[in-house]
Amino acid sequence: MTYVRRAVSKARDPDIALDELAGMLGGGPHALVLVFCSAAFELETLGRAIDRHFRGVLTVGCTTAGEITPEGYAEETITAVAFSPRVFTAAAARVAPVSGFELADAQEVVARLQSELRYAAPDRAVGPDDMFAFVLSDGLARREEAVTSMLAGALAGMPLFGGSAGDDMRFERTGVYLDGAFHRDGAAIVLIAADRPFKVFKTQHFVSTGQKMVVTEADPARRTVFEINASPAAEEYARIIGTSVDDLSPMLFATHPVVVRVGGQDYVRAIQKANPDGSLTFFCAIDQGIVLTLAEGGDLVEGLEALFSELRGEIGEPEIILGCDCVLRRLEAEQNQVKHEVSRLLRDNSVVGFCTYGEQYGAMHVSQTFTGVAIAARRRGDA
């Protein structure tokens, strides 16, 4: 018996799409439904359709920069996952606006959700080791670092991962769904208790080259760099990677990222776009004086194969891997003509989720990574 159901619809009409999803997910009961959708839909209409079809069920979701469906990578679809209450318990809260979110708010939200989980499953001994946190954030609000850090602090070591909502690389409007509608300037935190072994993970395939550059002028609030090495940022970055400013594109940013070293580890600081004034906007926090290092990629396919093998070694065969994959990884796969192979690996390893504008892992907001949770098919204590 399966305790996780997956579905995808390619219908463009919200009601037809939700009819298809609801049919594939079955009549329930569901402890939680997650929905990941293209921003090509009219979100107010889609939000009402989701609410009608799953009213009374805890339903959380977001817009995407591409979906990871039961069939692999997709675009302009809606994919959904339903979790059975026989194995899972979930509680969720909306954080809005993220601009006013403080540590005291994080502590109150986490305490309330933990209490809700224990109340919802009185016959289970739900402890900290049985739970993980899943966070969905507005990908254009630029507050993921602060929100993630505060939530991680309040969670006191509980595993946390998540992704930033996208809008198909338009950078105009992203939305997080909870409480019957899509919201801007917000985030959703979901605590999930599982009666199955699970593993929260993060992987990236870039290593630094030693080619360093210094951010000499920046606006941290806007994640925008105006100067690198005391030269116009886009011009200097283009020079370093051996191209022209006019040729800078998401594809080039995907294959020529920069990393920053934190606590002895390299974290990608992915570039979102080059601006008309010669500045560069990033997906993650950036600040004046920071030292960036040009990175080069390993084999994306081999990295995923190694990850999935490692996860099986730890928890056994997964029932599902809920994944948040940076959109720049998908673009890199396209550039290197391995997108079909990556998509096959995601499908064959039961990955469902979405392509993001950034990822959350622990207390960090990162980019150009793949993060998620692998949940075993076997019960705890089974071999």
C-alpha cells in the first residue's frame, strides 16, 4: 500500500486541472496536499479552484520556475502530492509579511505548530526526531535569509529545507499558497511528522577555481552588485568568464556561478540577471567587501546518481523524494544537453517538487543547489 500519491495535470483550465489532480490523488483522507504550479495560470482563479477541490484538507503550495512531476521535468503544469494520515501528520502556518517577521514570531509559530502536531496524533509518540520543516518563500521578496535563519533558530536543530517560489524566469510575481489563496510577500512553514525514516539533504556540484573577485559596491537589500574589483559589475564578471556584457544570459550565469566560503564550505551565490545600468542582481544575499570565487561544475548527472545511491544506503528505497531544484540547474542541464537524462533520474527516483529561485537548508538560504527530503517506503524499525 502506498502512503503518498502523486499527480500532474497539463490542462490549462484551473477547474479541469484540479478535477484531474483530485481524481489521481484519490478521495483521501489526506493529511497534507502540496501543490506546485506554473505562474502562467491566473493565480486568483487557480487559488479558488484549489480551495474548492481540497477544502478541509491542509493544502500548501507555490508558483514555480518549472515543475518536477511524476514524469520528470515539466513546464506550465500543476503537480501535486498527497500524504496519508496513516503515516503522516502535518501542520502549517503562513508568515506574512516577511518584511516584519522577527525571532519572537518564529518561536511562537514553531511552538504552535509543534503543539498542533502532537494534538493531531495523540496515539503517536511524535518527538523532534520524527519531524522536519518544509518552507516555501516568496522568491521575489528577498527575505529568505532572515526568515530561514529565524525559523531554524526556533526549530532548535530540527531538519529544515525549502524553496523560493518562481514565476518562469519573468521575475514579476511569485506566490505562496495557503489558507485558500496565493499570497505575495509571504512564506509558509509546514511541520511534517513521518512514521517512516527520512533524510533531509542538500547537494551541489560546483567547486571553486581560485579566480577571486571582490564586491566593491553593493546594495544588500536589493541583492544587487554595482561594482566588482572597482569596475562595473556586469562588465568585470563578463571579462572574467571571457564573454561580453551583451552575451550575459541565464544560461551563462548557470554555467559560470560564483561561490562564497562560509564555515569552511563553498556556497553558490547565483546571479539572477544583468541590469541595464551594468549591475548584477543575485538570488542570494550579497554584501560589499565579500570575496567571490568563480566556480566550475562537476558532472550534474553523476552528482545526482551519487546522491540517490547515498540516500538509499541511509534509508532504503524511498517512497518519495520531495525536491527543490534551482532553476539554474535545469538551465545548465539544457545547456549541456543532459536535461533528458536528469529528468529521467528525477522520475526514476520518485522525485516530485519544483524548480526554484533559491533553496533553504538548515539556517541557510542557498542557490544553484538541489535540496529536499527523502522518505522511506519502509516503516521505522523494519530492515
